[in-house]
Amino acid sequence: MSRKTPRLFVDQPAFAGRYLSFTRDHAHYLLDVMRLKSGDKVLVFNGRDGEWHVELTETGRRKALGKFIQQTRPQPAFTGPDLCFAPVKKTGTYFIVEKATELGVRSLRPITTEFTDRTQVKVDRLRANAIEAAEQCGRIDVPDVHELLSLRSIVDNWPASQTMLVADETGNGDAPLSVILTMDSSGLPPTFVIGPQGGFSETELVFLRALPFVTTVDLGPRILRAETAAVAVLSCWQAARGDWI
């Protein structure tokens, strides 16, 4: 059985003939975990220059050097949706970031709401989660991970040309698939907004419904956890307008 070629995100320029010095953590993974040696190949991407085969040229104790050999995939234009989400317990937040990355989001925006019980997030850790998910799922870019902001500050500065689809657990929204299918396919993909455990407050929902760029969507008769709601709305997008079709 052939071994799967390791994939790594490297924040360095990529072009044929360039040499790459892997980080200490990457060297440990390649040499000690994957047991690679000089002459073996690794797939790398930086989110800008496509995906490349890199051949290991020098290996040593906690050290690995490689050479960019050939581009395996060009960098595509990115057209995924954005996701605003209220952080939940630590493992739940990591789950949202991981699955949203796998489902093709362009950016991740943690937000605070009236009922949010997590008012701090480690953005560096969330970005590391997104990188790990991108490496695993085969995408060749990494979604942007933004600093934690309040819901109000997000919408106060929101461009009117980008639709927000807000998950409304009260049952007063439209069916998400129907909304997505009627959107102008030539415009910007939407931003999905997921509230905290317990949902948005009534004050927040009244405020959001009054905004011209907001459409509320109903995720069915069952109350979903925030993590499930994020996966559900992004799956609707992929099925209707994403790269599943």
C-alpha cells in the first residue's frame, strides 16, 4: 500500500528551483513521524502560488531542506462564503473552524453577542486549526481568521453589497436553500452568521431583521447546536452554489 504524500502549508514564496528551509516542527513531522529521507517528496502550498512538489535535499537532526520541483495545481480564484460565529466552548470552537475550512469558507470572524459566554479567543490557535484542516482536506489556501469583534461593530461597518444570512432559531426565517438559489450568482458569496448556544436575543434579531443586507434563515424544527448550525448552512451553500455541483 502506497503512503500518502504529506501536505504542508508554508508561508514562503514558491517557484521552481527555489530552496525551502522547513520549520523545526515541520522537520520533526517529516523526519520523525513520516520517516521521510532525502529524495522523498512533499506537497506544499502557501495560499498564493498554488500547490508544489518539494523534494527533500538535506535531512538531519531536527532539520530539513527541500527544493521546489514542479507545480501540481495552480492557485484558483477563491469564491467561498464567509462565516461569522459566536465562540462556544473551546473544543466546539475548534470544531467550527475545522469544518468551516473543510467546507470552503473564505474567512472566519468570531463575534460576541448578548448571550456569548466566551469573550476571548486565541486567534493564533484558531488559525493553526484552519491550517491543519486545509492541509488535511486538500485545499490550497487557508481562510482568513479575524480578531474577535462584537456583532454590532461588524454590522455597523458592513458593505451593503454583501448579503448576510443569519441563522434564526425562532422559526421566522426563510429556507436557506431557497434563499441561496435565488441570490445573484454574479455577486459576492454571502456571509453566514451563527449565534451562540441559546441563540440571538430578541433585541438582536429585531435589529438584524431591519438591516437591508440581512436575510434570516430557518434551519428547521429542531434546535441545533451552534457547531451543527455552522455545518448545516455551509453544506447548503456547497450543495446549491459551491463546488459540490
